[in-house]
Amino acid sequence: MERAYLEYSDPNGAEHKFYEVLVEGSELTIRYGRIGSEGQKQVKTLASPEKAVAEAAKKVAEKRRKGYEDAVQGIRQKRSVVRRTVTESRVTVKKVAPVLWRFHSGAPAYGIFVDSQHAWVGNERGEVYALTLDGEPNLKFKLPDGVKCLVRDGRWTFAGCDDGNVYDLSGKLPFMAYEVHTEASLLWLDVNQGVLGVGDHLGGVYAFDAESDQQWANVSEDANMTWMVRVDEAGVYFGHSRGIGMFDRMSGLPVWEQKTRGNVLFGWQEGESVYAGTSASLVQRFNKTGRHEADYQCDSSVLSCATSSSGKYVFAGDSASAIYCFAEDGTRLWKLGSGCGSVLSMQYFQERLYLVTTTGFLAAVDASATAIEVAQQGVTPQMREVKPAAIEAHTPPTSLTLTNDVGEGIVLICTREAGKLRVRAAGPEYRPWNVQFPRDLREEGARYVVDGLLDAGGFYRVVGEIRRLNGE
């Protein structure tokens, strides 16, 4: 048995990775990933033990040329993780919102996304559940570390993970779509047309393209905790301890910055406005040129906020487990207790307000005028407790299914260009664009089959299952 273990640390402190090869007879096992994680594993059977040893030596030599060095496993530690510390008020709101159903995810939850089919929740244990809008558990994913947030870019759903990776949850199995290279702890992210905006605990804001190549970085010297990141076609909007602002999407140059009353703890965007929930018990609205437009006064620190379409209604959740609704001009319409803890993220959809909380609940609140009026009188509907179903948890694959059959699929080829592995479609009918492809499953010279490709504007995204052509 032969084994080699190597590690790599970027001179700027951004990347900390390991690479391990193990030869047993004719079998070659390769394991790689971020230091402190289990990483990904590939197993390959060669024609003979000698060929397995030769292949292992080739792989190790390639890594050493890239700066990897022999190391002792366990000396370097995994990246740090910052959890939001919430000091919840002892003051309780006597009248409770009309919660239709709630589902306990098992751990404090930050991530939420709601579409026409599912309400998604992601928690600190790395578990992501998708429930029908009536509260029936439908899907479950298990990621390597805690989930900070869930976002949507077109038809793709992504989960930002505490391991520094962003996972695509749009297919049968979760795949790593982005690998974020920053030594700081990730707090929040957003994706728009392939551009990933990231905020960290040092006040930094970063932009990455669909290949995880960093486009620019802005690190503030006198700010910390970038809990707000929102991206659109023009820019990346951020909020941290110093206030709220915007960087140009392409260059990363500052466009504007405004002070807020209190630290920014959450952010939202709708149309031509961005919203900052702050520690000064306010949601503050700015237009996307930086002009302050309105304030929404709460009674405790604002941990989350959201709006209805076009900003007609503005919602907020505070550290006293209360939720609020305001008119667009700032008039408070109602305040009710959540009934399930302080709300860390929220989303409004079709007259329902969906919440995820410090106690790990995903809850659906009937936010219709009739239901709220009844709740304000102290009458609430019978809430349904949703029990976890026996659903198989889908995990990121450590290897791909092998196939000899291309069928109606599309062939992709992985090649090395300027020192980086790129994946492109083989057919002449496709543009010579990169395909957003799991970085941890790329191998030089390998060929893959996918069900389809979708033009994502300058690059392709995979539709359906990914398989590897046998013998490649």
C-alpha cells in the first residue's frame, strides 16, 4: 500500500486544501477538498499494480508543480464559522400570527426560499428540506456543513454552505457550483445571472463568476459582519456595521455608500429599492442610487425583512420573536408574535409569509387581511405541526455514474487551459463557452454526458443528470 498526503495554502491565505492518493493493489483512491472536511473521493481501477503506482506518482507530481507540499494530516484546521448570535428579548407578544403550519428542521435555520412548488429551509446542520406549500415534506439534501442561505438564479436553487462552497440543488443530487476562496467566514450570498456576491465577517464583499474565478474584492478597514448581499444586473448591494452601499457589478468600484441607524443585520431588494434591517430597530429603504426613501419602525433589533411584489407591503422580524407588516410609506399595519422564535429569514408569497427561525422552524403564516384582522382580536387558526417524513437525504456525490451510452445526451470535455480545468460542450452546434460544472468532479481529459445545457448568458448550465463516459 502506498499513500501520499499533500496540502496547499495560498500565500494570501485564501485557499487551504488537501490532496491524498492511496494505492492498494490495482486500485487508486484519490481524496481531495478543503482542509478539515472529508472532501471528495474518486476510486479508479488500473490494469495492474504498477500502472496504479505510476498513475498515483503522476497525480502527485502535478499537484507539487502547483505548490502542494507534503504534510501531516490534522495540523491545519478547517475554516472558521461565524454563527449569528441572537439575544432574544424576554418581552413576549400576546397576540400571535395565524400560523397555518410549521415544520421543525432540527436546528436553527437561516436559509429560506419559496417558489410556486416548494418552500425550502436550510439549517445549521447542513440539512435542506423542500416542502410543498401545504407543508408536506418532499425533498431532503444533506450538505457537508451548515447552510447560511438559499437563493435562486433563474431556475436554479443554490445553498451557501459554511464549508465555503455553494451547492446547486436543482437536480437529483446536490453539486458544488461555486468554490469561494476567502479565508474569512462567509455570512451571506446572492446570485444573479451567474455572478455570485459574497459577504464575510470582516466586512468584505466579493464577486465570483460562474467558474468560481474571483472578479473583484472589497474589504473594508473599519467595518465588519457583511450580513447583507444582494445582486442585480447593475451592481452588488451590501450592508455591514458601517451602513449600506453598492459596488459596480463588473469592476467592483464603489458607486455609493450611506450610513444607517445601527448595524445592518439583514437585507432585501425589490424593484428599484434595497431594504436594510438594522440593530436600531429599523428597516431602512434606499433607492438603488443611494437615496434614503423611508423608515419602518420596529420595537427591537431587526433580524430579517422582506416585501411583497413592488414593495406595497414591507415585513420585518425582530429579536423579540415579533413579526411586522408596514405600508409602503412606513405606516405600521400590524405586529404579532411568530409563535416559533425570532425570525432569521423570511419571504412573502401569495398572501403567505414564510419564516425560518432561531428554534429551527419553517412556518407558513396566513398574511391575508381577513386572517390578520382575526388574529389581532386574539383568535388564531389551529396550527398543524408537520412531522418529518422518512425521506432519503441526497448528498453531494463523490464520484459519477459511469455509462457507455450517450443516447440523446450532450457530451462535455474537460481540458486544461492556462492552468485551470475547463469544461465545454463537444458538439459544433454549441458556442465555445464554459459549462458551469462541479469543480470537485473535473478531471483533465475526462468526457461526460449530461441531459441538456441551457444558455445562461455567456456560459452554459447543466440540466439534469451528469454521467461520466466509461473508459474516459
